[in-house]
Amino acid sequence: MKEFDRALITVGTRKESMKDPRTDPWPLVYSPVPVTLVFTSYLLLVALGPSCMRQCRQLQLRALLLAYNLAMVALSSYMFYEVSRHSNLVLPCAAQQMARVCWWFFFSKVIELLDTVFLILRKKQEQVTFLHVYHHGSMLFNWWSGVKYVPGGQAFFIGMLNSFVHIFMYGYYALASLGPQMRPYLWWKRYLTILQLCQFVAVAAHSSYNLFTECPFPDGFNTAVFLYSLSLLALFLHFYYRTYIRGKREKLA
């Protein structure tokens, strides 16, 4: 038992030493409890929300959706600008700013859970797919870990790419929230999905490259990011095939 206790103490000490002292006390980062509660609440919403909405009328939320999506475009633009501006700097103040941007990126993943809330309130349950829930839910813990242990560094590449993609994604959603009259201007949805696929390929390539170079970024995180990118790539490829290839064939049949 003493040997086991020593092992536990050693593991605990290592985890404590791995924490980044800059971000460890920050909101939602200081402990895994808050993010776990957010994640649990999200899963309960996904499980119980549709049944609760059966007795309620479908909500349109056009003004709210427009404001929300435009706000997300602005936040994504800010994060993309800040990460791009500080990514090549090694000054201490730049490193601190990069850590702050990483926190905002993590916090944006908390805000993005509202995507699911709005779908449920609008009774668009068919869009709350496994891909949707997996992507939104897993991003919480991925970026919590990133901000807790490795804010900045090679994480800038993922944040920069994702923020860039989200500028267009939430721009698309903002246009779509204006109503059916905007459909002729939303022909580029397929290319948005292709852009997302390119993002996952780029992140997987970047992470795998880091594994074979002298990169000051933990191999464990690079491996996790690589595998996670592959999982999203597979799910989005399936979505692309089902929506744009098989769906088109079924319409022509």
C-alpha cells in the first residue's frame, strides 16, 4: 500500500508541475469541475430538450440568431487576428497574450454550445446528430486541457485555422438566419464543408510533423490532436458523402 500511495503522490505531483502557472487560476480553468458540469448539462439538454419542446411551439429566433452569429464572426475574427499577430513572436508579453487568446478560444467553445440550444428551441432535432454533439462536447475538454497545460506554442496553429474557418461558418449561419429568401445566396455551403475538411487534414499533418521534429510541445498532446483530427475528418467525410454525393444521387434517381 505504501508503494501505491507513493505512486499516487508522484502522479499528482507531476500533474501539478505540468500546469501552466499563467492560466491555472483563470475562470473555468482552475479545476476540471466547472467544465465537467457544463459538459454534463449539455448532454442533459441534448437528451431531454427535444421531449420538453414537444409541448411548445417552434421558435424562429431570427433576430437573436442574427445577433449571435454576427457576434461569433466578430469573436472569431478577433482571435484569428490576435493569433496571427503573436504567433511569430517570442517576447514574454507576446506569450502572455497568446495564452489569453487561447483562453478566449476555449471560452468560445463554451459559447458555441448555444448552437445546439438554438437547434432544439427551433425543433431542428434532425440536425443534432452524433457529429454535432461529439464535435461540440469534445472541444470543451480538448481546449480546457490545452489552456490548462500548453497555452500558446504549437496550439496557435489549431486556433488560427479554426478561427479562420469559423469566420465563414458563422457568416453563413448569419445569412441563413435571415430567412428562406437568402437561399440563392447560400450555394457555397458545400465549399464550407470542404474548407472544414481541409482544416482537419492540415491540423493532422501539423501534429504528425511535430512528432518527428524537435518541437517544444508534448508528444502526448500532438498524438491526441492527430487522432482527434482523424476522427473529425472521418465523421465530416461521412457527412459530406451523405449530404452532397449520395443525397444528390437520390434526388436524380
